[in-house]
Amino acid sequence: MDRIAAPAVAAAGPEESIARQDSTVAIAAFVGFAAALVLLFPFPPVLDYANHYARIWLLTGGIGEQPFPEIYVVDWNRTFTNVGIDVLATRLGPLVGADRLARALLFLAIVLPPLGAIGLHRALFGGRHHWQTAMLSLGWCATMIGGFINFQIGLGMALFFACVDLRLQRRNPALVFAWRLAAALLLTVMHLFALGFYMAIVCGLEFSWRIEIVRSKAALMRLAGRLALALGACVLPPLALYLHTAALPNAGGNGLGLAWNDGIVLILLNLLSAITTYVPVVDVVLVLPLILICTRAIRGSDIRIHAGLAVTACGLLLLSCIAPRHMLGTGWISWRFPIMTALVAMAMVCPFANLPRRQALLLALIINLAVFGRSGWVGWNWWLAQKDVAAVETVLKKVPAGAAVLPLGHEPETVSSLAHSNRHFAWGLDTFRHLPTLAVPLSHAFVPTLFTAKGKQPLSVLPPWSEISVPEGNLLSIGVLSCPAMMQEYRNFTPYLSDWRRRFDFVLVANADIPDRYVGTLMPAGLTLVEDAGFAKLYAIDKTMPAEPLSIPAGCATAS
């Protein structure tokens, strides 16, 4: 299975020779393009990024500025994993600044996974094949646009660590064991799923190139011993950290909090998360040429496959189909496995490694058009989003330091408009949900939805602010203020809404230039418009307003 068949180049004329493939220029161009995007657009439409930015700013030193010493505290005993960017914010942030560090981390989250896959491919197959350019397309996926920065960086680290592991495999077992202990420790701190990814890749690499290993009992026993040692080395660091800091994510006292992709359609949509950005149809069209290249290579018997990594990819694909969507207070768990599967699948194959010059140029052209077409599509959406970011920054200038800001939004009837394609990703999920958390670094104000989840972040909220804070939160429709049934529905998830008039000073409304599906643009009495910047509006709350009968809008009936 080292090679499905010999490359089909016999048809080439005598004057045609095998072309030397080189992906270096394309890789450098992609890295440069990603760096340009990060430099040009400080707050791109990446779901969790603004929230991470606010936390990075606090950990970099902002927590010492008023009024935050009375609101937040850093407690490293709250968690032992998923804290890579928090550790870097504490250690490097004071030296380089929160803004530079946040942008650098976002850049790494984009480029590290595909570069790690390319590094593993070169270690396995040698050369700088055009197929390595195709792997750059996986820099854009649902977990990237979702802003899972620790996870994304962890995937890249796992792939690069696997490259080192591949070089050490046949050396002193004690050295290999020590290396895996160190790698597992670093990956555990960055993200627990990254450690799992590394373990899966190492198992595939230990399996070797050929499937024939399963036909020998002695070879199987040796393989079992190597896998046991590898898994043992990888499990020890997280186990030791867990015993020292027993803090796992939870679902707010609701047990496991399981939610599943229970249906073929949901499973297929979940698998598409490996390539999905802002409009899934556009992503599928731009990735289809890469899929066709592989299928054509298989039909033409010109492809090499690493058998061990093929087993790993199959296992990750199975997990992609059966993993829960949400569990233990952590969302979109099932999104993590399709991108892992895609990275391993692209690294384990080498199609069209030997082509005549004309065919090699055509292959490079197709791949580059697909990869940079997707990158250009992402860049277009990042450019579109900047006027929305500017609107939020405009209204936040009116918020005084120490104020409490209640973030809400207009929930649109549909999300299919290409004019605002940057505002939603995957399957209708908003990308602007956490923009209001910029009130923390920009206005020195309090927002109840800053990430402070036990088991995932070292930042916690002090009382009495903790009474109107949630560890993770969505951007609810403004209808929740006017519709009693909606308020009742979200009461357990957003306890800060129960006494919002007294506890908050301002309401910040995002997506305000599109009517809300429930109440249009209607706001409750006692709110005074302070600033209207189009996408964002800021209202001051009249705390002295006497209680009066609530007039329920007709649109509330559709919210129940």
C-alpha cells in the first residue's frame, strides 16, 4: 500500500521529462496573505476572537486598571488545560502588548494547522509537492472562523510534534518516551483535544506504511507494545495535572449536558465544518477541485498512501460522526474531529508526485486558484466586517469607565444576504456575538459574557458582579426585554436579565441595522438612544422609571 500503482507518465513524449514540483512560493504567499489580513483588520469576523482579545488585555495588565481589580481575579487553580493563550498573555503580554499578542495568536491559529500538515507530508514523502499547497486551504474552517484559537494552535503544534516524533521513532526508547512526555505536557496546557490529535497521529505513524503488519502475530505484538508506551507517555501529563488541579468544564450543574447530531443531515453538515467559513456553498465550490484531484489520481493509479495514517483518518472520521455536539459546558465538540480528519487525510496522501512539466503546471494552477480563491473570499468578508467593528467602537466611546453594559442584538429573519455574509458563518451562527466584550478594553466597562468558565479559563468574576455574569453567553434578541415568554425561556441561561434595569447602565444592540425578527426595532420604555452607528446602537437605561404594565408586542407570539 506504499503506492497504489506506478505513476502514469508513460504517455509523455520523449521530449517531456518529470517536472520538479515546488510549493514553497505558494506557501510563502499564503503566510504573507494571512499576516496581511491580521495586520489590516484588528477585529475580524471570527466569533470568539473579540472575547479572547478582552481576556488577553486583562491578563496582560489591564486587570490592574480601574475598575477591574474589584471585578476580576486570576486563579490558575481553576483549570489546567485550554490555557495556552492565557499563559502567553501573562508571560509575554506585558512585553509585547495585548494587541500585538492577540494578532500574533490569531495568525498562528490560521497558519499552524496547514503548515504542520505540510511539514508532516514532507517528512513522509520528501520533496515539495504541489499537493502541499492544497493543504493551505484547511487554514480556513469552522473552528478557525469560530475563533477556537487554543484548539487551532494546538492542532498545528500536534502536527509539528508528530514530525519530530517520526524522526525519533527508531532511536533510544527512553529518549522517545521523554520527548512524548514533554510534547504531551505542552499540548495539554494548550488544548486537551490537541493532545488527543497528537496521540492519534503517533499511533498512525507507529502503525507504519504498510497494512501487511496485521498479518504477522509477532509484528502485531511489537506494535501493541509500542502503542502502549506511546499512549502511556501521552496520558501521564494530563493525569498528573488533573490530580493537582481538579477542575473540568461543567455544564452549570446540569450533568454532562449532552446534545447530539442526531440525524444524517446534521452529521453531514458537521463533516462540512472542516471546510466551512461564511457561506457553505462558496466553500464547497472552491474545495471541489481539490477533491477531484484526489479522485482523479486514484483512478489514474498515481497516488501514495500512508497506511497507518489512513487508519487514523478513519478513526477520526468515525468520531466526527458519533461525537456529541455539546458536552460539559463546551460547545461544538463534534466540529473538532472533521478538521482533524481532513488534516490527516491530506497529509497521508501524495497524488501526482511525478508529472510532465505541462501537467504539473496545470496541477499547480488548479490548486492555487482553489486555495487563494478561498483565501480571497475570507479576506472579502473580513473587509466587509470592518464597518461593523467601527460602529461598535463608535458607540463604546459614549460608555464611561465602570459602567455595566448589557449586550443584545437584532436576530434577523434570514441570514442568506451576501451583502452581510461576514455576519454569519457555518449554518447561520453569528460572528458578531462577542463584539460587545470590546467594552472591557476600550471603555473599561463591565460586560456579563466575558469568558470565565471554570475548567477553561483562569479568569473569574468577583461578587457582586458575579451575580450578573455568565461564564459563556450568546447574544440574545432584543425581544427578550419585551417578551415575557422569551425572558422565561432564557432565565436559567442568562440570570443577569432578571433585574436588568437596576443592574445595568447601558444596552448595546448589535446588528441593529437589520430589523429583529420578533419586535423589529421596538425597545422597551425607559431606554434613551445615546448613539446610533448603524450596525450598533447604544441606549442608556433609566433606573428611576416607575413600574408600569408591560405592553407585549405582537411579534412576541412567534418567540414562544
